[in-house]
Amino acid sequence: MDSCFKVENAKVCMVEPLDCLLSCVSCILRAQQNSKCHRPRDAYWKCFGFAPSQDNEVGRSSSRDLFMKGLSNIQKYLRKCLTEDQRGQTQEAGSASSSLEIVQCHNVFMPGIVEVFVDFAASKLAEAADEPKEKLEKEILELVDAHSGFERKTSKSREKVARRRGDSRGATDRQTNEPKENSNASLLKLHEKRGEFMNSSLYELVVMCARQCHADKYDKGSQRPSQSKLNQSSSLLSFVLKACLEMFRSLTAKSSGLAIGNLRRTLYEDVKNLAQPIVKLIWWLTLDSEQKNGGFKKNTTQGKRTVENKKDQLYLALTCFKELFKLSVSEDRSSDIIDLLISSAPSNIEDMMEADQLHDNDTTVTENPEKRGAHVFLNILKMLYARALSQSLSRESEAVSELIFGISRKLHPDQRHLVGHWAAGLCRKNTVQSPTTAQEMVKLAVHLMTTPDDMILVHEMTTELKKLIASGDEESVDSSEAFLIVNCKTKNSLVAVFLHMVDSSLIELEWGLGKLKAMLTLGYGSSNVDEDQPADERTQRMFLEEALYSRSTSVVHVLSSFTHMSLKGRLKKYHKTPILLHSSIQSDFTFAYSDSQAEQFLKLTAKFYKLLARISKSQIAPKGYKQFIPGLKFQKMAEVTCRMLTAPLYNFVFTLQEVCGTL
């Protein structure tokens, strides 16, 4: 093993990528073993360049036999290493920086070698009898446990190397002209390119893992299993979930580049076979009998590390399901995964949803079986999301929120709007400390709501946010009473989200303005636009005009809230403020900013005033055409903008100048 690496000029160089080589050889052997073609086995090796002419000579072993013998010898050596823990001793004995890097490289490549033999052992499970099957499962558990150990050693080795380098972290390697800590980056990239598990092997591993979890659950009800057995089961679960996630992501990348056809359908069938045992694992992790209200409970046998492992496993399981759903959507087969999750749900799922106040009382949905399935699926996701939030599981809640958003986008706008209202209710009732989770909750609520309720919600939340980030310290509070999600720990992240939503609204306004201008131009040649235009075109124009002015007014309300906040950032230079005088709008900002919330706000405000200028210009008839007085809706929008935004904006800029000392 040590001959695979060497040290030259304090740099670790790779002589032989043994893990990649073994992975390739194992894939070839497996492909030959599973082939249904009736050909001599040695014939397959010729296409790979592994069958020299001497293979056919009398008395010589075939290439396949030689490779199998080589793999067998490596497997024996691997068992010896795991038994004697020789690498652990070497790691402790290593003193030089180069020795530590060799140990790190060794620990990086060993998991790949272990995976090859896990794949081989798993391939024999399907046809093995009971006694050999028990031995194979024991071997797999030991190998997976060792795999987990090597991953931990890799992390520790990197920390040791970093500590030894100390002040030399910024030093560069003479040959690569890169930082020394990146000198073995190519090894890591090559390590990531090794082969994946065969689909049949991964299926057997997932089934074995589901069976182990069920057995552990049974043992907990009768007698407590040993700690080593619990550790092995936990390592297997993490190992399987990571392998499945890697496979799903790989298949997503492969199918995205293929036209719909036999190959894509074959890839999807491979995924579908894994879906059922994976969904069972998801249910087991989310509704474990040891978990109280969906959370993780610490006791004498379940320390901090075990709790973190369970959280990581739950996140991996949910991410696996998210990737499964993506694949099914790309094939227009999302109903397959939805039906699978519902059919695999525990028998008391209806009682659990009713306890979480998610029981389905919508008769219009229950009458349609297809909509009923999607609605039940959505309610299950809502339940999982609420439980993840109650236990402050940030990554897990974000994964579920993506699923909720994905399925909600397929619903009718009215149904999607109801999901948005549900998410808005969570924003009101749930205290969230994680800035990222708070952002995802707000996005879920706003993006699923229809207009104008989406910007009304944003305005309500920015009004509460204004109380926390008030210009005067005496007005500020620690948390909002109307929206518990708005608090001191989430306020800055929410400001960023709301500014982004204003930007999205301005893009919508720009698109709507172009459409309105085109419609107005069509009627300028007539003596009376409203009388001579067809009724349907006149209705469309009036509807678009009303929506445009209504959306602009909503943006004004949101931007107005920001003028009363003490936003982060420094204004370096200032020349001129925007002026709005009814239909005459001028927006001339010449600021030099630092990258800050104040910068974003002022840039968005300038962009909004430019749009208002274009709206005003669209009200002016071209030369030679009849001029009409702007309607009351436009006049009201201009009045609201002057009163709620322009006047407070002067005070905001003045205060910012005063703080920055630019007056």
C-alpha cells in the first residue's frame, strides 16, 4: 500500500491510484458475471485490453482468474490491516509533515478499497443461503464500520497537518505554485472519480439496512443491543444513505443530458427499485419510537455524537427523497413516488396528521383520487416540516421545504395559495433562531401566495421588522409579537430576503410596463381609445393597468418600511435625491456605496423611480396624437409614492449622511 505514494520535495505524489484501479476491475468482473450473452468468459477481456495471447496457451491462467486472485489477496491484506489496526499505529508514530500527509492520503484511498469489497459482498447476498448470508452481512457490517473509521481518521489527519503547518499556511509549493494544503488536491479529485456501486448491490445493501433498523427497533422493545452493534448499524445506515444520494445525483445528471427514450426509462426503473426500501428508511428515521414528537432524545446510551449522527442520517434520508422526487418529476412520474410514500406510511398516519391539525377536510379534493394523493402527500410533508421546526433541525426543515415547494407548484393556484397561507401561519406562530431557516420559511410563504397577498404579507413583515431595526434605539424591540419568526437573530437575513423580493417585483413591473405601453400605442390613433378598441383588448389593457399600479403601490409600502430602519452600511458620497412631482419624475442617484443593506435599498429605490418615470412617460401621447388625462389610479399611485416614500426617503438619506459624516 505504501508503494502507491512517494514524497518528493516535501510533496506527496501518487504512484498508483489503487482504489480507482480496483473499482474499475471490479466493475469489469461484475459486468462479465452478470452478462446474459453466451460467450467464453475470456472473450470479454479482449475488448478491455486485458487478454494477451498467452492467456489461451495451455497451462496458463486466464486474466480473469489472475484478477480474482489479486483481489482475494488484497482482501486478505485488508482484513489483516483492520484486525491489527496497523495504520492507526503508523498515524501516531508519524512525526514529519510528509509522513502525516502520506497517512492522510492513505486514509483518503482506503475507503474506496473498502467500498469495492462491500460491493462484492453485497452482490452475493441475493443468492446466498441463510448461513452464508449471515456471514456476508457480518462481513459487510465490519467493512462499513472500518469505512466510517477511515473517514474519521481522514478528518483528524487534516487537522494535524493544518496544526503542524501553523504560520506556513500561506506558503506555496515550489512546483505547483499553490498553497501547500492544496498540494494533494489532485489526489482528492481522482479519488472522487472512482466507480459507483452496482445497482443490484446497492439494492441489497438498502434492504439489509432496512432489516437491520427493524431488528434494532425490535431489540429495543425486548433487550438492549450491545453498543458495538448499535454503532455498526448506525455506520451502515449512514453508508447506505450516502451511496444512494450519490447514485441519485449521478442519475439526475445523466438523465438531464438524454432525450426521453429507452435509456432514460431504464435509469428511472433502476431508481424506482431502490425507492421502496429508501422510503421505509425515511419513515423509520422520522418516526422512530425512541423519538418524542419527532425529535431526538438524549439519555445515558445516546450521547451527543449519536444524536448528531441521527440528525445527519435524517438529513441524508430527506435529501435522498428530494433527489428521488426530482428524478420522478423529470420523467413525469411523480405520482409513483407520491403513491409509494403514502402506501409505506405507518397505519396511524391519519391520527398523526390530525394531531398536528393537518387533517384533510377539503371535499373538493377528496372526490378526485389523483388530487387526493397529492394532497395527502403534501400534508405528510407539512407534518414533517412542522416537526423539524419544533426540534430546530435547520437542514432537515430546508430539505422538506424544497419538497413542499416542488409539489405545491403542481397544484391549482387556489390550492397553492392555501399552502402559502399555511406557511405564513408558521411564520406567525414559530420562533426560529436560524437565519437560513427563517429565509426559507418566508420564501415558501411568499412564493406560494398569489398577488396581491404575497406583497401584503411582505409589507406586514417589514412593518414588524421596522420595530426591531428602528432608526431610534428607544423604539426597537427584541422580537415581533405578530410574527415570531422576526427577531434579533433573524432580522438581518430577513432584510436580505425582503430586498430580494422587492427586486423580483421590480422585474415583474418592468415586464408589465412593456406590455402596457404596447397596448396604449395601439389606441393612440383613435379619437377615443376606450370606444374604438375592441372590448376584449380594452378589458385586457385596463386589467393590466390596474395590476401594474396596484403592484407599484405594494412596492411603495414595502420600500417605505425600509426608510424607517437603521440599515447596515455606510454612505460615502451623496449628490442628489430623487424627486417625484405627480407625473414628473426625476431619479438621479450618484452614490458611492460600500456593499451593504443600505446600498441595496437605495439601488432598488433608484430602479423603482426609473420605472415610475417610464410609467409617466407611457401616459404621454406621441406628437400628433390626442392626449388623455392620466386616470385616477395613476394619480393615486403617484400621490401615495410622494407621501409614503419620497418624503421619508429624504430623511433616510439625511440620517445616513449624518452618521457617515458626509454633510
